[in-house]
Amino acid sequence: MNLIPFLGTVELLTAALLIAGVWSVRASVLGAGASVLTFLVTSSFVLSAPASGPSLGGVPALSAVPGAFLLKDLVLLAAALFLPGRALQRAKR
């Protein structure tokens, strides 16, 4: 079963919710929650990523190809964790 179309659809819906969050607090909270879940799933790939490569001399470290992608997702996860709080602050005003 190919999950790529499903994941792409989820990411596009998440992006649409985040954009709609400019006008709707509910959309912002839903989009932020979907972002957090998406980045938690993709960040979990760090556990199964190749830990060493020939260019690393056998040293345990993330190789360049999946490593940069996975580290980017950790940064985006941190940003996504910040979004629901901001949306809820907007709702209180």
C-alpha cells in the first residue's frame, strides 16, 4: 500500500488549516495539532535512519541525506508546538 498520496493530502490539508488560522482560531488550533502529529511521526524516523555512512568513517552520526531532512522536522516540530498556545491566546482576547 502506497501511503505517499495519503501523507501528501494530510500535509496539504494541514497547510490549508494553518492559512485559514489567520481568520479562524479553530482552524489555527486544528492546523497546529495536525502539524504536531505530522512532525512527531516524521521525527520518529530518526530511530530507524542509517546511523553511519561511508563518508562518516564509521562514526555513529546521521548521514547527510536523511539526516538534514530529519533535523529539519525537529525544528518544525518545535515551531508547531508553539502554534496552539498562540492560537489559544488569540481566542482569549
